[in-house]
Amino acid sequence: MHGFGGEMVNGNITIDSNWVPEKLDITQDVVDYVNLTPDERWAFDGILSYLTFLDSVQTCNIPHLKSCVTAPEISLCMAEQTSQEAMHNQS
């Protein structure tokens, strides 16, 4: 497939313009996390929780903003952003 097409992974079609959890090897991340100092873990956990929350807020609010947009090309971009934010929420 071309453009935003992708391959099948666990019954889902991946999107080439975005990463998906199935294609990301986090084996080393798990090892690295265990070796973080308590302060580094606190910072990492805080940043991760903030970014996760931000993705969920964006996913919920972009459609509300999109309802005010009349230009089809802008509306399409916002729909794609909503889709990508939803993928981030899944992971």
C-alpha cells in the first residue's frame, strides 16, 4: 500500500506515518527503567503520565474544534490527528 497504508499486525493495519506498539521493541527500556535512580523514575513517570493525559485530552477535544472548521483540507488534517492521538492512547 502507498501513503498511509501499512501492513497487518495482530489483525490491525499499521499506519506508516505513525508508530504502533507492536513495532517498538522496549526490551532495553525495561532494563533501563529498573536501573534508574528514584529521582529519575519520578521524573520519567511524571512525564509519561503527563504525555498520556495530553493524548487523551487531545483525542477528546479535537472533534469539538473540528466541528467549527469549514475547510475540508483542515478538517481532514484534524481527523488524522485525532486518529494518531487515539493510537497513542491505545499504547
